[in-house]
Amino acid sequence: MDDGRPDPDLLLSQIQKEEKKETTGKLKIFLGYAAGVGKTYGMLKAAHDRLAEGIDVRIGYVETHGRSETDALLDGLPIIDRVAVQYKSTILYEMDIDAILALHPALVLVDELAHTNPPTFRHTKRYQDVEELLAAGIDVYTTLNIQHVESLRDVVAKITSIVVHETVPDRIIDLADEIELMDIPPAELQSRLAEGKVYVPDMASRAIEQFFNEGNLFALRELSLRKTADRVDTQMFEYMQTRSIPGPWATSEHLLVSIGPSPLSEKLVRTTKRQADRLNTDWRAVYVETPMHHRLSNKSREQIWKTVKLAESLGGKTETIFGLNIPDTLIEYAKKNNITRIVIGKTLRTRWKEILFGSIVDQMIHKSGDIDVYVISSGDRIKENISYSDESILPVTLPGKYLESLVLVSIVTICGELLKNYISQTNLIMFYLMVVVIAAFRRGLNLAIFTSIIGVLMFDFFLVPPYYTFRVSDTQYIITFFGMILVGIVVSILISKAQDYAKSAHHREEENAALYRLAKNLTGASDIKSVLSAVILKIEENFNWQAVILMPESKTLVVKGSSHALHITDDEISIAQWAFSKNAIVGYDTDTLHASRLRFIPIRSRKKVLGVLGVKPDEVEGVISPDEGRMLELFTDLTGLAIERFEKG
């Protein structure tokens, strides 16, 4: 029964948020729907007001674009010098985050939140610089256009026909303590453009034609108004919750989006994020790893990893679950986790694939029961683009394995030619099916289908009267041919699935065995040095990567264990120190300090960070896959528990 008292869990969450705010800076975003609406101008005016109050205000980075009204507001505000950076043949002048941290003003102005930093910077994006400033206790004023919000990227592209590449995760907008909407009517903005107050005249005329036309501006303005209104609704929702104010605000909706190797998954994630925002509810992105997962190409696996990182950047929970097929696994997961809506995509899958493998969408709708299923169309731009390590059935050139299959079919045909007067055609067909089974076992589904088709053609040409022609004297043979192909395909699919299940089980068994062996070695270790040696050895064995472990000594990290061939530089030790102090995964194939050749993962105990594990992947492989990343984190968790045991002892 509702007794009017606040929910204790919500109160605790609110208290924790307030405690965190006491140690971190406050973020204010000046949001606009296009360039020229007055974001930087409004930010500078607000900064002057704070300066008049006696607040230590500094300009970290402001871009006025030569607008005289905005330039005038720079007077009287202390400016922190920018740092010069060589990028290709150009000198860039970027925000000096280290200088800001050293001066530690109460408030710093950072224009253009969505800006991409030069490759040599420790952060890929400027919003990551802002996060570091906030963590240091510095308040930040910043500016942002609505088209740079990550969850609205596909909507903006549809409105303007322009794909925005520089985006800011929604979690940064959610992090803001205040959002001030800088809004002027579209007609006034177009007048400012025509007067040269936004761009120089030549650029202004092109901008009005290409981006700043009236229809685009109305749509973008509506998006910015809606985003700001959603923010206000969220704040009111939190206020009512913590004070147990009755009202029709409660919701039991929980959203799940099914992601996969298709590029459509990115659109699904953004759509789900917007739905969750409108409903003021949580959402999660789930990838079902089926036995077919091991056959995906590196490109498709990278697409999955890219979508997972997108979902995390938008504030969603992510999870990988294992199952024999996607519909049954998702429905079972949804029921266990009280999911009320499932968002899935309808890609342009060919009809023959739906006949052979079924339609995931139809199966989901049929099995969903009380769970709502939202099917999102792929549109014309996104195709079914899932690639496998071997997906060509009829190759343009015949590599060795296809020649091998051709030779086997030819041998069976020669035997049939010699025995056709002694053995019935029914028995001869069995020989061809045997070759199909052999091809399926040895080389997989595609080669088995190829073998089945070639077998039917040779059987028809050499062993069915009239001989040595593809004409048939009896129409019943046509049924026989189709039957041979159908049986061959069905047998191939069944064998391929059995092999996929076996390989998937073997892969899971290898992962579990690796974790078991590591845990066993760590349990038997006699000291911390033995623990570190065991971890490095297992990384070398399981990943074929080099590894290094650093631990604190007199407030600095020092190398405590390393692969013999790996020599870590002072710069890399500094990056490891960063990972240690920020308790964050950084370095190779991440968004922070990505130029490093090593990825650094914090080694944590239950209460603190104990050290850092650095791994140097094989450069030929490219990215670190989600599976590898998950295994590395499990390795560091086990390492942390083992080190903690000795420190307590």
C-alpha cells in the first residue's frame, strides 16, 4: 500500500547523486538548433554575469567565427592560451586541457562540445575533455547544436540529407545540471545569414540553399524544443519520485532492442533510446550469440562491437546472451527480465533465405505473447549486409576446395558410368548424396550446396537417358533432380548446424577451461609475483598477445611483470597511470588515448584499483573483439581477487 512516504531506494539514489555533485563540477549546455542562433553569445554573456559575482572564470576555448557582436564579449574575460598542434601540413590551435587543470578555475568556457580532437590528444572527443574537467571539480559552460546529439543522428540525416559524423553521447546531455535553449525564429536566423552575421556572404547563400532552408530549420527547431522539454520532464519526474508526490507519472515499461551484425542495428539503438526517453524508462541492447557467430567475418563482428559501444554511449545497458536461435532466446530473456517492449529490425532479406531459415520477425511476433514487438523498417539505404568468412556458393574462380569437390563428383560419375548397367539409378543417387555429406562435413554448407548442384548436373548428363545431353526422356526424372537438390541442401543445412553447435560449444568450453586454469594457477600461487607471472603466461597462451602488469609504488606505477619481448615506454607508463587514476579502460582500440599500441585495463579489488594490466594485441588482427574484451576483464577480476588475498594476508 502506498503510505505517501518516499521510496527509500530512490532517496538513496538521489543522496548518492548529490554527494557526487559535491566533488565534481557542474555542467551547463547552451543548446541550439543551428549555427547562428546565439549559443556562444549567450554563453559569454552568462560568463560575464558570473565574473561580476566574483567567480574565477576563464575561456578554455571559444570560437566566434569572426562575428563582431560575439567578439566584443571576449573583452574582460581571461583567456587560457591554446596549444599549437601539427596535424599533417597544418598547424591547429586546440584547447589546452592540461593548462586548464593546472590553473583550476571555478568556471571554464568550452565551445563546440562535439568537436573531434587531433589524433595525438589523449581524448578523441572534446566532450571527453569536458568530462575530465568536471571530474576535477571545475564547472563547465559549453555549446551544442541539436544535430550533434547521437540518438538524433539518423533523424537529422533524414531531415537534412546530411550525415553528421561528430556527435555527443546522450549520457553527456543527461549529465548536464542545466540546459539553456538558445532559440530564435527561423526567419530571423535566415535574415542574420543574409546580412552576413553568421557566415561570409558567399558561404551564407550556399548555406541557405543546402542546410538553412526554412523546412530544415523548422524541423531542427522542433527537435531542440522537444529535447529540452524531455529534459524538463525528466527533472520533474525525479522530483516527484524522491518526494513521493502522487500523479499519473508511474510507468512499468521496460525496453529491449535486439542488435546484430547488420548496420540497421545502429538505427534500432537510436530509435529505442528515443522511445525510452519519451517513456522515462530504462532500456537495454541485447546481442544473441548463436552457434553461427563463429562464422561471422571480422567486418560483421566489428559491426556488432560498434553497435554495443553506441548503445553504451547512449546510456543503455548491454548484454550478450547465448542461445540456439534468436526468437526463442530473446523471448525467454524478455520474460525473465520483465521486458514489455522488444524492438527488432526488418531488413531486406531475400525470399529464399526466409523460406530456408524462416523469418525472425514473424517468429518473434508469433511467440511474443503479452510482450509488444516493434518492427523498424530498414528503409532504402540499409541492406542486409551480414558477411561470413565463406559465403560464396558458386565462385567466379574455383579454389582448391571446390576443385576437390568437383573431383569427388567426377569419380562418382565415372564409377556410375562403369556400373550403370549393373546398378539401378536409385542406388547411384545414393553415391552422389554421400559426396554431398562428405563435402558438408569437410568444408561446410556452401560447398555442400555447390556439390549437390554439380552432382545433379553430372547425373543428368552422364547417367540419365538420353545420355550426354541435359534433355530427359521421362519427365519423372525432373522430380528426381529436384529431390536430389532438395535432399542435398537439407542434409547440408543439418550437418552445418550440427557443426556450428559443436564449434560453439567447443568455443565456450575453451573459454571456461581458460578461466578454470587461470583460477587454479592463481589459487596455487605462493606470492604476488607468482600471481602476475601466471596471468601474463595465460594471456600469452590464450590470446597470443604480449602483456605487462603495473602496480603502484610510492604513488607511481612501476612494472611488476612483463612478457620477455615487451618493452614499455615512459609514455605508455603515463597512459597506464591514467587508467589507474581514472579507473578506466584506455589505449588501443578505445576512445581515450587510442594512439597507444597497448590497451590498459584496471585490476580492481572489491574496494579499490590495485594495478593495471596492459596488453599488446597482434597488429594484424585490428580491433579487440567483444569476446576478447570480456575475457580480459574476467582475467583482471580474477587477478584482483588473487592480489587482494595476499595483501590481506
